[in-house]
Amino acid sequence: MTQQDKSFILDAGLEHAIDLLRDPPSEKVELPVSFSENGIGELETLNILAPHVLGGATYLDSPTALAHMDPPTPWITWATTLWNSRLNQNLLHPATAPFAIKAERKVIEWLAPFFGMNGGHMCSGSTVANLTALWAARDAKKIEKIIASKAAHISIEKAAKILGLPYEQIATNSDGQIDSNKLGDISKACLVLTAGTTATGAIDSLGLIGQAKWSHVDAAWAGPLRLSPNHADLLNGIEKADSLAVSAHKWLFQPKDSALVMFREPEIANPAISFGDGYLAAPKNRCSRFSRRICNTVVGNHDRMG
């Protein structure tokens, strides 16, 4: 098969995939019972999968999906996701992701100042971002336990278990915030404050930042308010945190597996979460994951914020 023939099939296949996306077929064909030794071809695979993947999905831009925690994604993210999959860049090494590494740095340079942070990186979701921040707290500041409210996201408790740290939950007050009157001695702890609880959207008092050995803000929900000229003041004080997590697949309108972790003093945090190896002729790997690809267009939609 000539290169021209291959290009024709590639173009036709992508066009067919887009046509199916525009108008998903409703008639389903049952998935094959047995594994096909010789395959069935790309186009036939798309035809079989489309009624299941596209026809059987929940569409978050549907009128019946009002107020869902995951907003619909703008079309530009569909395009960048396609580019991402085509190139399959790995931020592990400059040779495998020359521009992607630069793009990640640039995004952090753009967004970190809104939060008073000075460094960070992209993650595949806020669960990983929270874990990474608490890992830095454990190894950089030797915290002895993690404290959060009972309304904190479950990822905080998960991180505590993974890191082998005691986890203490504090009751909330009548506004759904962590009850500061029940904190006790937190001088050797990491205090996790939530900016936008999952159930009610409550924002913990950010005035508590600085009282613990390490202060982390899980701003998965409300973090993008810092980009709003009308509501940024709701997060005043967040700039004093040691670390924070922001989910990009919520109010930054990105696909799943998109988040950021940021640090006020990356020169303290980064050595605690950095590893190298002999075969990596590159800067140390700085992430809770080894191989990872860049998130999607995590900027460009802040005009949606009020």
C-alpha cells in the first residue's frame, strides 16, 4: 500500500468518525462474542461502536443534565484531545514531548499568579493533585497527620491512607465550613481547606491558612473564581497556602483527566516529589505519575466566569 493510499484511508476514517459524532446511529449491533483473530477493520469498528459509545452516552450539554458537576466541553477541546491522542506525547522527557513540556510550563506561568503560587504542574485529575500536594507536605515538612472537614472530598482521605498518615475529620458549622472551634492543636499537621465542597459549594475560612505546619487548599471546584473579576475576592487569602489543587474539568470546561497542582514555594515542594534514573538524561521526574501526557486546553475559557 502506497503512502497516498494510507493517507486516503486515514482521512476517510477521520471524516467518518466525525460524521458519526454529528449523527450517531441508533441501531445497535451486539459486540462480537469472540476475539477476531484478523480484526474487522477500523471503519467497521467505528460503525459497531458508535451506537454504544455515542448513542448510549449521557450528554452533559443536554437540557436534562442541568447542574451536573461536569460541564459540557467546548468543541475546541475535542480538537485538542484528538491532537493529543495523535501525538501521544510523554512529558517524561524533552525528546518525547518538546513542545508539550513548554506548553505545561507556560500554562503554569499564566495561571499560578492568580493564586499567588510560583510553580506546579498538570495532573490527571484533582485526586492526583491532592495526593501530590499532601505527599510534598509529608516529605518536605514532615507533617504528622492530615486534618480536613467532614465535607472534604473523599480524595483527601484516600491520600492520607496512601501516604500512611493519620486522618482527622472535623465537624462543619452551620454554613458547611470546617468548624475552627474544634480544630485543636494543628501545629504539626497539614490542614486541608476546601474551596467549594462537593455537596453545597461551601468555602472554608481561608483565614485559617498558616496555622498548621502545611496548609493545602482543595480548590477543585471554586479555584477558577480567581480568574473572575467579580468573584475573585471569595478566595482572598488563598495566596498564603502552601499548595492547592484546581480541577480543570469543572469550571475550566476541560475534558476529564485535567487538573493542576500548584505550590507557593516550589523550591521546597519539588525536591520532595522529584525522582531521577540513570536512563533519563533529563531533569528529574516531578509528579506522582511517571509517564504522563499534557492536559488539554486548560486556558482560554475564563471569559465564561462572571
